[in-house]
Amino acid sequence: MTRNDIAETLFASFLLGLAVLLLLSSGVLAAEPFTSAYTSFDTAKCRHQPGSDEEDYGSWRCQGYRGLPIRLAAGDQRMFVSFGKAGANDIAANETFAAFNSADHGTVEWRLAAGQRQPFATILQWQVMTEADHKAEAKGSSPASGRVLVVTRLGKDGACHVGYVDARANGDANRLARKIADEQARSFRCGQDKPVVLGAVSPGLILPGKAR
């Protein structure tokens, strides 16, 4: 091989390496740091344990991602949702909305870090009544018109709500919910940190946390 051949080979390698670096920096070849898995549930098809009094509707255990259970409970027209084997004892098992609400069926989005098998957060849409819904209910039955994406942190030391997104007030609600999950869930301290609200909030929809 002549010196010119060697020089041309080195130059070609340099150009190839430069092209790869440019692609990586632009995100074309870069791996996504987070991924999602999806599972659906319906309490009508889940194992149910009846409640002990009129306003205690009981609890349900549904199948989730990779065998992780979805635990639901309901009472006084409000629901509670937690995840994992210790779900009944987690903070999430006692978190709900002040307004009447439901989350008795739907699709759970499980957020995972690249290369990891265990999810670190979930995103689930709840139906939540607005102030207008409650006023209408006083005159007769009224369905909940609010739609809220609830981000729940998962971890060995417990599960709890990290944040909320009004799905009807924000066209990019799913992106905002993933932003909360990806940026805050893993470092969120259950029982110490307060859940956040991202994006716009519809008039009359009361959400826990402070808007940002």
C-alpha cells in the first residue's frame, strides 16, 4: 500500500467517524433514554374484594406489566390506585382527588429507562368531576368531564403521585406527563416532596399540587 493509499484510507475513516458523531449529536443514531410499555385493565374483570360498609366499594387487584399488580380501591365516589406487591401500604393507595372521580378501567403507560426491565413510573388517565359537574349533579346525574393524567412514582421504597396533567386543556398532555415521569419520578421523595401540575388547567378542575 502506497503512502497515498494510506492517507486516503485514514481520511476516509476520519470522514466516517465525523459523520457518526454528527448523527449522534443530532439524535438520529442516539438511543432513546426512556421507553414505554402499555397494559390495559378493567375492574369488571379483576379480582374483587367487597367493602365492609355502604360507602366502601371494596378493592381490586388487576394484572399489570411483567406481573406487577395494579391495586385499586374505591369509596365515597373516589378511587385510589397503587402499583406493585406492597401497593396496599403505599402512599399512592391513599391518594385521590377532592372531587368525585374514577379510574376503574383504562390503559397504564409504564415508563422504563433504556435497558431496564423494571418501570420507574406509570401514567394513567383518571376521570375527575369539575365544579360544573358537581353543580349539575345536584340537579341529577352528571358524568365526570375532567380528564387528568396521573404520574405515579414506582420504587422499592414505595409508590406515590408525582404530578398531574389536565388532558383536555393541553394538546401535548402525554408529553407533559412523560416529562414529569422522566425528570422527577426517580428522585421524588414520597411523603416529603409535593406533586406538581404541568400545563394549563381547565376552569373548575381542582388538582393537588402547585402549578408550574
